Amino acid sequence: MSDFEVRLDTSGMERILREAPGKVDEFLAWFAESMVTEIKESFGTSPPGRIYIKDGGQIHIASRPGYPPNIDFSTLLNSIHQEPTGEMERTIYADAEYAQELEDGTSEIAARPFMRPVFDQAGQRIEAEAAARLNLE
């Protein structure tokens, strides 16, 4: 089984780390868990794509390229987690076998990004949210 991992660079939070080091890890745990929730909530939001019958007779409604995947058995959805991986560090990952293929696409399947859009948005707001939640503004 392959792991798919994306890390968020928090190097811009140096001032916050200096002013409230004891609260930063608590904030990062909250922020990472909120990102996991956003990723999971994006599933099934794609306009309907191609409809076909999978092996075993299950009807599948594919997501459209460029949108998060639709849900069949929740395998990918349930494989998304966050955990501490160092001092003031969290890793968010999806360990379903096909996670990276859906995220990035392959020569046969167009990408259905589900993590990168959330990471892009999180990168734009992490410092402001940390300052607000840690009362450092």
C-alpha cells in the first residue's frame, strides 16, 4: 500500500512560536484536524461524471477531472488522517492504495485533487488563524 503525504510549511510562524510556544502544538493539532475534515467534506462535491458499472456489478458515478473524487466504499475517505510527526509538526496523509493516483492523475486517469486544494487554502490562512486563536494579533 502506498502513502500519499503533503506537508504544510509553517516557517512563517516564527513570531508566533516565540510568543506562545506552549500553545502552538495545540493549535497545529486543531488546524490539521480541521484540514482533514475539509478534505473529507470535499468528497462527493463533484458534478457527476461518467456513469459505469464496476467489477462486481456496482454502479459508479465518477467525479469530473479536477474535482475531488466521489465515494464508493469510503476506503479513500477513511484513509485520511493526521498525526504528530515531530515537535510542533503534524502530517496529514491518505494511505489508501490509490490515493496518489487520484490526487495527481496518471496516464489513464485525470487528476481528482482532494488534498492539494485544501493545503493551498490552508497555506494562505494559517498565520492569521494562528494569530487569532493564540491571541497574538
